Amino acid sequence: MMKKSSKSHQNSFWLLKALIIFFKIIGLATFAHRVVTRKKKLSYTFQYSECGIVYNVALSSLMIGSNYFSIPFRLYLNCENRSNLNVIFEILQTVLGTLVICTILLAYSIDQRSLVRIANQLIEIEHEINRLCCMYRPLRRQRVLCNLAVVCVLNVCLIIVLLITERLALDSGPISWLTDILPTFHVGWMLIQYFMLVTIIQANFAYVNQAIQNLTRVSTPDLRPQSLYRTRRVVGSNFTVHQLLQLRDVHYDLCEISEDISKFYSLPVLFGITFLFLTLTYNSYYSISPLLTPDEILNVCTFAINSIMWSLILIYPISLLTNIITKILNEIGKTGNMLHNLLRYAIDKETKSELKEFSLQLLHRKIQFTANGYFVLDNSFLHSLIGTVVTYLVILVQFKMGDSNSSGLHHNYTKEN
């Protein structure tokens, strides 16, 4: 068991190292990191770094300079099914993509100290959770590690397939990828980084809830499940009270770091999701535009796979983030319900007092993950986003059909004259 736990810890350490290096390359980790040893186990500590700020400023300058190539490329691109509306969308997408990347890079630079504090606090909470809930660590830690690895690999595969379909379907090159795929790539990984942090915190909230459940003792284990709940009692002791105090402190720290993470990602997520919304709307419109022109119906199959890949790579990071945020909010709600049930079956006054204090702490703290306060990032937002995209898509289709009818009438009138 010790060898398995050590191997799991080493895998987690190397995955974290690879992710830090990758995020540094794309400008999403401006801090410096240093390897430390704690109880014969490798860990990290994070520090403020001015080099990371300089690197992000350089990346922002390169993105702004790339517009001198990308905007003329968009204007003079010869492509089928390309109308004036397509040109407007493409120019807007290029400019907004540059703006979004620069905003994200500069936000990471300006608020670097907050990110360093979040990372160091998360490491400390991980050690505290491991100490309190060590009996659950081997299985759950390995599961979280595997989930994060699968998410990263799947996102890389989506990007590779998208590049292949772009090349085969549209014969696009590096300049086109710079204006189309690079902003989507950057925003997607920023959302996935956000998802990873929330996933770790959600797992820690689950560990705290498991530890709270272990404070109950069942007096008659042979009873049926219906009677089992009624015979539950909380044994009052100094150990129980001490355990409650520790769990309350850990839960408080988890709520604090959740609020810090929500605040840090608030503005980048607002810009990023706005860009993904525009890109998703445009690509959906562009994929069905051949259906609106009968003379070009043969191009539908050419764009179908590429359009599907675009939809997947745009929806994928948003769905991951909204789903895990919904889970963490549900996990926080479970804590309140369990404390209420424990309070009903607590025996001594001291345990009841600590449970009441814990309940009041939850009552006066409401955790929300928002995009700068404009909307809450949960599954309801994902449903609203898809509905809004469909609404705008219908409007654009009607505009396209009206424009096509006007062109046809004008052509017939000219021919008759």
C-alpha cells in the first residue's frame, strides 16, 4: 500500500511539473516555482517572478504585431460562400481574438501575486487534507489524477484533429491558424486550467464531507437501511470536538481559496467566453451557409467534419468548467445538510455547540463562480449559451435568406431589362 501511494504521488508530481512548464510556455503561469521535500515527498512552492511578466508582455506585443499580417489576409482571402457578412465576422473575430489573448496575458501578469498565493494555499490545504483524510487518499487522488490527464489528452487530440480538418477542408495555412485557432487554443487552455483548480478543490470538499460522515457511529449495524438512519448517533469526546474544529478550519480555507480563484479568473473568463460565443455563432452560421445557396450544395460535405470539430473544441472547455462548478456547489450544499443531520443526533453539548458554529459559518458564506459578476458559471449558463447561439443563428440565417432573395430579384430585373 505504501509503494502504491508513493507511486501515485510521483505520478501526480510529474503531471504537475509538465502542466506548469506547458502553462509557462503559453503565458498562463507567470510565477516561479521551486521543488521542496516534505516528509520525504516532493512538492512545490511558488514565488513572484518579474521574468514571467516580461515574457507575457512580449507575447502580447507579438500578438498585436501579428494583426499586420492577419487582417490583410482576412480582407483579401478568396473563398467560396464568402459574403460581406463573413468578412465583417472574420475581421471582428481576428481583432477580438488578439484583444482576448492580450487581456488574459496581462491579467496573469498584473494579478500574479494572487495566483502565487492561491497556488501556495492550495498546496498547504492538500497537505492538511492528506493528514486528516489519509484513509481516503489512495483511491480518490488517483482518480482525480487520471481525470485531469484524460481531459488534457482529449483537448490535445481535438486540437490536432481540428488542424488536420482545417488543412484538408479549407486548405488553410499558418496565418489562418494564427487568426482562427490560436485564440481558441489559448482561451480553451485557460478555461481548462480553471477547471483543474476547481476539480482539486471539489475533491477536497468531498474529503471533508467524508470525514464529517465518519464522525457518526451506528449502534445497530444489522438493521435495515430504513432503520439505520434513525439509530445514528454522534459520540461526544475531545477527539470528536477537535476533529470538528480542524474540519471547520479546512472548510473555511477551501471557501476562501474558492472565492480567490473565482475573483482571479473573473475578467479573463468574461473576455474568453465572449470570444468563444462569437466564434461558435460564426462557425455555426458558416457551416450551414452552403445550405442556403443551392448552387453550392456540394460543399456541405466538405465543411461538415470541420464544423463539427469547431463546435466540439469550443463547447468542450466551457462544458467542463460549468459541470465541475455545478458539482462543487452541490458538494458545498451537502456539507450543510450533513451538519444539520449530525446536529439532530449529537449527544453532548460541546459537540452540538461546535456543529452550530460550523453551520453558522456555512450560512454566512455563499460561494459563487461568476464572470466578473455578469453571469454564474454553472450548467444553467451552458444551457443559456447554447440557446443564445441558436437564437442569433436563426437571425443570421434569416438575414442571409433575405439578402439572397434580394439579389435574385435584382438579377431577374436586370435580365428582363
